[in-house]
Amino acid sequence: MSMHMGMAMFPLFVTKTLGGTAGEVGLLVGLCALLEIPVMLALVTWRRLPGVPVLIAAGMGLFVLHFALVVLAGGMAALIAAQVVRAVVLAILAGLGMTYFQTLMPGRFGAATTLYANTSSVGAMLSGVTSGAVAQAFGYRSVFLVCAALTLVAWGVMTLNNRRPARSLPA
């Protein structure tokens, strides 16, 4: 949900709050998209990567950093840094998000994949209403505070879940 909220409000934040241009928004969004694939390839070639749960938790932690950078941004330099962090986050989460759900539900790959897809759809639907209401009531910058808070809670839940021993399926 926070990913969708942030992406929907980012152009408005840059243009309305920071006084940027549509061209700057295009540059920032394009920069993130440009960096995602090289980061994914770097992750694939990196030896001794931590396990999927650790990588997902790290991605969520970096997402909190991304939203914090956006909240604190006063100009292009901070926004460029935020987009570089976002590219790393998306490379991790896009590549491993479904795999993470499948590790939570061993032996139930179809159910895990459906749950992953459905939670993404529900998050996307709720993000529009939520981000619009928050932006209208408190401004565009506050949307990114909400995104950071939601992501921090998700990171906390995942971190706690990663500490629990894995359960095996009943025989």
C-alpha cells in the first residue's frame, strides 16, 4: 500500500510542494527505472547473499529510508538519493516478494502466489483513497510520513516473523 501511495503522490509532491517541473518528475522516475535492472543483476551475481527473509526485511528497512528522504527533501539532490534507494528496494522486493510469501507457506505455492497478488491489489485500491485523504487533510509531504509509518510497521512484523522458527507441514 505504501509503495502505491508514494508513487501516486510523488509527482504531485515534486510539482506542488517543492515547485519542481514535470520534466524533473520524469527524470526522477526514469532514474529509478533505469537503475532497477542493474541492481537486480548485481544482486544475482553477488556471492553469499543472505536468505530471502533477511533480504525482504532489508528491503523494507531501505523503503523506510526512501520515504524519510522524500519527507526531508528540499530539492533535487535528496530526491535523486531517494530514487536510488527506491531502485534498490524495488529490485529486492520485485524479485523476491512472491518468493517470500512462498517461504511463509511451504508446499502451498498456489495459495502463496494468490495471497501475494491479492494483497498487492488490495493495497493498490486502498492507497488511492488513503493517500488522497491524507494529502487533502495534511498536505503531500504527510503522505510520505504515512508511507514510512506503514512500511516501518511491515518491517517490524517481518523482522519478528523472521525470528520465529519455520513450521513444517503436518504429515
